[in-house]
Amino acid sequence: MTTPIPGPPGWPIIGNLRDVDINDTVRCFGDLAKTYGPIYKLHLGGDDRIFISSQELVNEVCTRKEFVKIPIGSLKQLQYVTPKGLFTAPHGQKEWGRLTERSPPQMLDVASQAVLRWARAGENNKINVAEDFTRLTLDTIALCAMDTRFNSFYKDDLDPFIEAMLTILKEAQVRSSRPAFVTPFMREANQKFEDAIAYARKVAADVIAKRRANASGTQKKDLVDAMVNRTDPVTGKKLSDDVIIDNMITFLIAGHETTSGLLSFLFYLLMTHPEAYSNLQQEVDTVIGKGPIKVEHLGKLLYVKASLREALRLHPPAAVWGVTPLLNDDKDSDEHIVLANKWAIRQNQTVLVLTPGLHRDPAAFGDDAEEFKPERMLDDSFQALPKNCWKPFGNGTRVCIGSDFALQEAILATAILFQKFDFRLADPDYKLVIRQTLTLKPHGLFMYAKLRDGIDSISLQSGIFNTGSNSVSNRVGEVSNSVSGSKESRPMSLFYGSNTETAKGLAERFAVSASSRGFKCTIKTLDNAINHIPTQHPVVFFVASYEEHPDNGMKFIEWLQSSPGLNLEGVKYSIFGCGNRDWMHTYQVTPILVDSLLQDRGAVSFAARGATDVSRGDILGDFESWQSEQLWPGISYLFGETIVSNEPDYLSLLDQKPANESSNGVQVEVIQVTKMTAATDRPKYHMEIELPKDVTYNVGDYLEVYPENSEEDLKRLLQVFKIKDKEDADPIIMAIFTRLELNQPATANQIRKLSETCASIKDKVLLTDLADEVSNSPQRGVPTVLQLLVAHPTIAISPNQLVSLLPSIRSRPYSISSSPAWSPTRCTLTWSLMDRPALTDARYKNEPPVVGLASGFLARLAPGDRFKASVRPGKDRFRPPQDLSSAPMIMLCIGAGIAPFRGFIQHRAEAIRRDPSVSLAPAVLYVGCRSAQEKLYAGELAEWEQKGAVKVRWVFSRPTSQGESGVVAPQGYVQDQVWTDRADVVPLWDEGARVYVCGSRALSQGVRDVVKRIYGDVARSRCGPKDEEAVNEWWLDVIRERYAVDMF
């Protein structure tokens, strides 16, 4: 028994056409889903179409084999333009299957043209965001896939090809939303459509003709070469010109349209979410610095990638995709399939997935599904999401094969643009308007781009074009040809399985490496290994695993699984797997399966299986590490081959500027510095700072401090390189001093690298032992790299080698400990001097103690000194309520964690000073410190407490002391005192109190545990016992609404 699918009633002939705005169908479909639920139907174009938008239903459609993806709407209308294109060809088209396997995008850097265009236009130039990102993505796909330049950034108007595509897309959208019989009567629109198609096909034909004219020249390993010059390995045939043109247009349209929409939405979201903007730019600065972007950087830009994923979630450019159940070969069959055990869907009936609704399903993403939160898309959180809840690239065999290309292009573009510019909306009051063609894009979105401080036209071009061997322009998309050794070389067999040629490219690259080591390699597909896996020489398998097994390896896997009595004894092999964690449920599944099946059949692995996550952007880095650490040592053990290692490349700092010169900060002046505690262990400081007149802050904000190395660090650095004083120093030495952190404790890996360059056997042994000790006890007192270099002068290290060991100087945020109600032009900081564990090793006893870079920098400042800083907005939840009478406040901290709360309480005290009759909600402050001698702001807090701004509870962790009143202060920890005071705390909670915690992770965990304990205790007396699960559910609600933590 099935249930009728809901939906609005239709009209004769036109069906539900009046329920849909043909210029804004996606919004209309979404509104209907809000009315009729996660599944409904509309009668459009003479047939009932089913719409689904919940994770539960989409997951079923994606996992059931009966459903296949089909072209729909505008995409279906594009069949008229490109009948055999990758995305418009019907299910099962042979050319589509062959082309999918031979379309590996090669990434190049076109983003530099956008950088130069925006820089030359100036900071007051209004940038049409969607148009310029269209220029960027079109030029990128054209250059990478077809070696064709449109040079869009060198023209004021859009390229005629883009104008033609816009015409095609607009008409396709209109046609998809009206009855087919109307189209022949739209003569003017039809003529524009035909002219645009003719122009687009002419552009593609010209590219083919140019490539064929140069057939005797150097072949380019791109899409055009794959289609024009190569034959299908199965049929032996080449693609026809029509098929090549269809797919070139498809790639140019689909390869740029969605990515330009993604970047446009991302920049809008970042400009309207300052915290995410700051986090992303800070990651770019930390990972890349100010030099050229390199391949290895891309995989480390985790927050950039998470932001792109979150933008794709909230605003997927490809908002609707279609599937249909295929139950048999009779397309007119009356057979049907039942979805969710409830709704019947006929064979060949169109089912449309509403991606915006799916991506905002609270069942998958929680009650904050409508909010932009990149943190939910960081790898661990992303992998924990329900299956098939995030589908911006479609599903199944018709999933977007350019998704990896698109994400890598978007990561690269975002990184280089945020590295060079600061962005802001041209209209601060702009509200997002979405324009719909084939995809969705923001409409009327303009922004300003201002070069970041310290970047001018010379350093800008230097930073873009000073590319070394590891630079993006030199290495991204690099592919090596297979090289055979001499006829005396030993044989080696390489087998690959991949739909996108990633694994094949790695096999070809490996053949070059193997040839230099005396091996001659043959390269074949996995299916060619059936009954032909050699036993006389090593075998290496390169296996990709995305949503399914690779097409050219399915028969091989079936052979391994189902051949009775198959014996592979004597086979010596290793495997390297390619995968993408975006497909979390199938990541590395195929390589793991092949590895297991080979061993079950008696084969022996001579090296551990390698793996790469292509979404990290460092395929070659992972591959090279696997070769040097696993593969070649394994072959060396078996065959005695020599292992060749390549010296790493080192970065140059000559064209980079230090953080305190290239930041967005301003010069601030120190008015007063006070050391508030006498303790030698982490003494506490207070600083009053004068801000420039145009700089403002709010209570709860941070002051971003740009620290500098000390003169003591400089002396030590000069000593290492035997330089008398800084006037004699080489510029690279001074660059190291101004750009890199010199006082961080050395890591075990750094110490081992130093030992490798040591000329003294004794020092080498000492350093090796120290590295082992650091590995086993990372919290012990450890010298810095510079201290080790001074203590062991036999270490032979060059400036470039030292650069490879040291991180760049980064800014540090400090909670502002004042309120602008006290002074709008002055702020205060409160901090602890972060000292490292003492160096217990006698070899370093003469070395001075090491303190934190930023805390030490601040402690060295004196009244009248100036330094670089900037105000960074705090978290909205970590601020006092706007209405100070609306909710009580419970604040808990230890040590210098009092900083933000001093600002909160000062804010309340100023409100009372200005209006003594004001009624404030209660506020209680718990402060943990070692003893009464370390109480911070005791007099000030006592005065504010007397005025009614706060109630202070001091908690001492060391033996109890008596204050001036003679009252014995509590001993223990803050969370212990909260439990003791629960009779006072619970009424505040019942009144809607907000809880704020500032301190260590231990404090946060302790407070969490005691709050849950109090809840369980109160619940027991009010409504009966609560089990652990119920308490945890309550806690999840608490942390979303009324609990905020700032840890340091």
C-alpha cells in the first residue's frame, strides 16, 4: 500500500506552470518544499515530476542502484547545443564513458591576472564579483584543458564567448520552464540562440584546427590532446569532431560556471561574516606567508577548504539534479519503485533533488543549518556528517568529474586573493540577490579590493612571479612520461585502475623514478593483469577509489574475488591508493580491498600500502614520501637496489616582508605597563594603550599583536653565523630575524635534522639522544633551534636550511580587558609572561630562560613605545548581553583569564556610574589563583562589587589565606567552588544566566563536568533522575545557547 505524493493542484493543459516563476525556479521549488514537505510532485511539460529535499530520501536515491542520473531542465535543453557532451548525453552513451576516463584537468595559475587587474584599478574601483570570477574560471579551464587563452582580464567587456554562453544559458533556462510547443513561435530569441551556438562551436572548431595544424609539434597532455590524438584502448576508434566540439563546449560551460558561482558566494559570505573572514586570512598568512604559493601549501589550507565546502552547502551553484529509476529496458513499462516504503515512482519518471533543501536539512546539519559555519566542514566534522547529506557535485557515475579541479582552483584563487587584498562590500547594506541561469550566482554584488599593508606593485609582482621549483605554476598538473631503462635493466610491472587518469599519471611518473634506479617498466590497466600478474619481478599497483571501483579494474577485482583455487604465490607487490575524503564512505576502499585479496591469494607485499587524499592537494608529496619511506626500502631489501634521495627545496625570504610590516595593523602607543604579581613563574602584566582616533573597539574584542624577536635572539643568530654585528649581516640573516620565530622549543624532527648536518660524532649522538627524549617527553624543557646551534657549533647549517626549520612570525590575539564606555580611544591588556620549562640538561645551563614570543615582546615595552596591532572582533556569544538587565552572568576564570571579564565588569560599572538608578541583572565572577598575593585587580573589583556591578568569589589553589576582613578564602579550584555554591548558582540559571569560561582546557572541562553534575542533582529533586544520555542532550542545548568558552 503506497501513499499519494502531495503537491499543488494543477490546471488543464498547463499543469502546475502557474506555480513556478520561470526566472526563479529554484526558489519556487524550495518554497513549495516548505509547504508540501520533503517530497512533492508538479505536473510540468506533460509529465509528473517528483521533487525531494531531505537527507533521508536523497540518501535512499543515491544508494539504490535502480536510480540513474539524467539531464534535466536547462541541462536537458543544452542537448540541443551539445548532444554528446559529458553532462548532456543520455545514460549509457559510449562516447561519454570513454571521455570520462581521459579528462584529467591540469591546474595553472590564472588568478595572478585577477590580482594585477584589481591592483592596477585601485582600492576605489567597484568590482563586479560574479563577472570577474567568471573571467577567472573561464580563462583557467580554457588554458588548463585546451591551451587556449581568452585573456578576459585584459578586456573591459566580457569575452564574446562568455556573452554567447550567457545567451545560451538564459535561453536554455527559459525553454526548460515553458511548454515545448511555445518555443517555435519565439523567433527573435531562437535566432539569438542559434547565433550563440554557432559562435561557441566555431571557437571550439578553431581550437581543434589549431591543434591538428601543430600535430607534428610538442603534444600537450590536456583535454584537447586526449580527444583529438588518442584512440580508445577498447574500440581502437577516435572521437568524431562533433563529439569533441560538444565536450569542449561542455567543459568550458560547466568547468567555469559552477566555480565562478562558488567563489562569488564564498566572498559574499566571508565579507558578511567577519570572524570567518579573519580565520581564513589568518590561515593563509600562516601557511603561505607573503611568498609565492606552492603546491604543498594547498593541502594545508584546511579552513579555506572548509569555507568552500560550507559555501557549496548554503549556496550550491548547481541547485537541482535529476535521477530516474531504470527497472528494465522497456521505457514505457508500468513497473514502479517504492521510495521510503511509502511513495510509488514509475519507471523513467523524473526525480529532482533540491540540493539547497538537502544542504539545509536540520536532521543532517542541526538547528543552525541556515548559518555559515566553516568549522562544521573541517575534515573530522565533515567526515562525521550523515551519508549523502552534502551533494554539490551530483551523484553516481555522472558525478562531476571536475570537482577536484574546481576545489583546487577555488582554494588557489581564494588563497592568492586573500594573501594580497583586503575586501569589503561596496554597499554595506547589500542583501543577497540570486540570479539563475544554468547555475546560481549572486546578482548585483560589488566589492572593493585594497592591497594589504606592505604590498606595493613591485612586491606584488615579485610575490606572484618569483616561482621556484615547487611553485604552483611549475608543479601543479605536472605529468611525467614513462621512461624505460636500458635493455639490461630489470623488469617491473605497473598496473593502474582509474577513471580520471590520476593513477595512470602516477604510474608514468613512477616509471621515470624506477628507470633511474635500473628498472624497465611496463604500464597496463588493472584488467590487463587478469591471469598475467608476473612472479619473476616486482609489481606495483596504482588504484583509485572514489564512489565506485574504477571501470578499467572491475573485471580484475571480480577475478580476484570469484576465481576458485586462484594461487598468487610468488607475486611480490605493493599498492598506492588514490582517494578523496569528500567521499568519506568509500575513501581508499578499492586499494584496501585489492591489497587484502592479493594477500588472501598468496601474494606477498614488500612495502606498506601508500595512500593520498587528493582533496588535500599534495598528491605528489604523498607519493614521493611513500616511495622514499616504503617502496624503495622494500625493493632495496629484496633486490639490493640503491635508494636515491633528493635534497628538499628551501624557501627564500628576500622578497617577503615581516608580519608587522605587511599586516592590516596600525601603530599604537604604550601609555603604562605594570607588573601586577611578584612571582617569577608566569608573572602577570597590565598595559594601557592609546589607539589611533579612527580605531574603535567593543567590549569583548581582541587586540591582535604583531610581535618581534628580541635583541638577545638577534645576538644568538649572529653568533651562529659568526657575524660581528647586524651592520655586517647579510640581508638573508636579517630577514630570518624579522620574519621567523627564533625562540620556539625545537621539535624532535628539527633536532634530528640538525644532527644530520653535525660534523662531530659526539654532538651527533647527543642530538640523536635528545631527539628521542623529546619524542618520549614532549613537555620537558627543550632548547630552541638557535640554542642548539650555539651549544653545538659543529652543526654545519646554511641560512636556507635554517629557514626550512623555523616557522614564520604570526600575530597573537589578546582579550581586551577594558570597555570603550571607560575610554573609546584607550584599551588595556592583561597577560601572563609565558615562560618555557627550565632547561634541566647541564649542556644548556648557561642559556637564558626562554619566554613566549608575544608575551615577552609586550613585557619588554615601556611607556612611549609604539608597536603594530589591530582590533579583531570577538565572538558574539562571548560578550555581555546588550541589555545588561536581561540575563544574569556567571563568569569563571583562572589567572590572566580575568582579562575579558574585567572589560565586562567595567562595562557594567560604567553603566551604573552614568545612571545610578539603572537595574542590572546579577553578575558573579569566580577567579582562581594560587594565593591572595596573586589576586589581580583586587581593589578595583572590590570597588565595583560595592557599587553592585559584580559579586566576586576568589578561589586559591594553595593553602588558604586570610584577607584583610579575616574571612578564610576557599581553597581548591574554581569548579569545586561552583559545586559548593550550587544553591546560589541554580537560581541564577533559572533566571536565564549566561555562563562564560576563560582559561585552560582543564578549567573548561572541569566547569563542564560540574555543571552537568549540578543539573543531574537538581533534576533528581525536581523531576526524577536523568541518565547520562539525557544529561548530555541537555548539555548540547546549553553550549549552543548559554555557554561560551575562550581557551588559551
